[in-house]
Amino acid sequence: MQHKTCTRCIMDTTDPDITFDADGVCSHCHRYDRVAGQRLVPLEQRKEKLAELVAEIKAAGKGKKYDCVIGVSGGVDSTYVAYIVKELGLRPLAIHLDNGWNSELAVANIQKTLETLGIDLHTHVIDWMEFRDLQLSFLKAATPDGEVPTDHAIFALLYEMAAKHNLKHVITGTNVVSEAILPEKWGYGYFDWTYIKDVHKRFGTSRLASYPHFSLARLGYYVFLRKIRLVSILNFVDYDKKVAMDVLQNELGWVYYGGKHYESIYTRFYQAYLLPRKFDIDKRKAHYSNLVLSGQMTREQALAAMQEPVYPENLLVEDRDYVTKKLGLKADDLAAIVASPNKTFEDYKTSHSLFETAKRLVNATRRYIG
């Protein structure tokens, strides 16, 4: 396919599934418009809908120590969620997954935030040998979604802790205005245990005895029997990333870490080093395009920002050396991974068709539920 860039955002044909209309506007822009209409609460209704949501959460948590759980990573979105829920008078339990890759800055951000806000924290320290084996499996699988092992474990823990404390609401930092755009082949699978199992079966060497996970059946148990609801609370407020960062820095002493999800050393390595070199994927295109569509950045500003280095070269080399050593790889091993034929989730067993059917059913009735 000849290289082409969207005339409205900056997504381009590095996404193999992208399509364009007669005006050169891409499929991601059209999808953003649909999703925003389904999930973003209109400005004139936000105060009312947010009040209804808070009342629902408080009622469901009445008489319990907590009324919701939140995930915290030290990043902008999850930290701002912690700030908002306390402002709203909710009583959250914060959940953090320590997967062995936290930067010192992320740890400090979490500690300062929760201490300042008075939020209790539950940290799950993952079994490193198991988790390393799973991460290596995804590297060997040669798909561009190597963050799936972390993301799946996080959601598994959120559901598990909500069920343990008999809570009905898991409040997440996922949101439309900064995260609606992500090509499926760039990041599929964080809910798909069938996919994770197959990748590990093919490339793993150890048993995943304690790795936090949930099957499709278990997900059904959480959602339909325990009636645990994922709430994207940032869709109920006027969420501006720059404003949010200013609030966090000024009121919580939070410190910026240099890029979306760069609070994790592995994520920084994966997004800034491996994805561009192996898959010709620069996730900034999706991140900036989302901000363009939500009015937080102009297209010209996004194109200019793309001219900046994805991360300082000397720090990329440091991250590469640190990650390869921590994973037990040699330089030749990483080179072989980069040179191996690229694949996608479609090359492995998945529950993709089932999830697509479920999404269509949910979206048919969905309206401002996160």
C-alpha cells in the first residue's frame, strides 16, 4: 500500500487495516466520532450524570470499608482518577501491580499521591520468574502487543479485588479523549486469556501457577453474576490532559515521566525502542491523533511533535541494555527477535470472534456507562 496520512488526524498506513474516505479522512476518525457519541457524556449532562454515578457507587458501597477499586500505575490517567474519586467523596481501594518494571519515579508518584489523598493501597507483587517467561513468550511470538501480559494481569486483579471486597464498581483511567485510537493489530488481547495461553504454550518454558488471569467464563462470572461494572469516570468529566497534569503537579507533587505509559521501564523500552525498529510502529501517532480529535492539540502541532525523537537515544540504549539483562537475553537474542518475521494475534488461537460479538451487543445498548 502506498503511504498515506489522514487529512484530519495523523494516523497513516503503518496501520495495515486503516481505510480512508473520499476526503482522505481515516477510519480511526470515524470510529472516534462513533465511540465519543456512545461513551462521552455531553457537556450539558455531565454534572447530572456524574452525580447519578457517584450516588450509585456510594449506595452500592454503603456499610463497607470501600465503595470502589481503582488501579494506580503512577501515570497521568490513573493518578487523576485517584484525585477525582476523592474529590467526589468516594472511598476507593487502590490496586497496583508490581511486575518488576516500575521506574523509581512511578513508585514515588504512587506513594505521594495516595498518602496525600489518604487512599489505602494494595500492591500485588507478581512472581517474577513466571512473568519473565510470559514476557519472553510474547517477544518470541513476534506480535506488536507485548504489553498484554501486564494489562491482563492488572484487570484480573481489579476484578478479583472488587469481588473479594464485594464491590460493584471498578473505576479505571481508560477514556475516550486520549485513548480511543489504537489499531487492533497494534494492541489486541489484554482481555483474551485464550490468546495469552496459546502464546505461552508455544514459547514458554514454565507453568503460570500464580499469574493473575481470567478466562471468558470467569469474566462472565464477574460481570453477570457478581455484577461488577468497569467505569471510565474520565468520560464523565471535562478531561484535558494538560490541565490534569498541572493539577497533579501542583496539588500532589506528581512528576511527569516523559511519555504516555513511560512510568514503566519495559513499556518505555517496548514503545520507544522495539516497536519502531521491528514493526515500524510509533504509538505517538495514535496518542497525538486522539488529542487532535478531542481538541487538545492541532494537527499541525501533532505533526511537529512527531519530528521530535521518540526518546533520547542514550536513554534508549540504557533501557535496551537493562531490559535484555533483566530478561536474561544476550544482544544476539534481541537482534534475532527484531529480525524475526512479524506476526499478529491472528497467527494464534484467540477468542476474538466472541469478543467482537459481545462488543456489538454491548454497544447496541451502551450509553454513557464508561
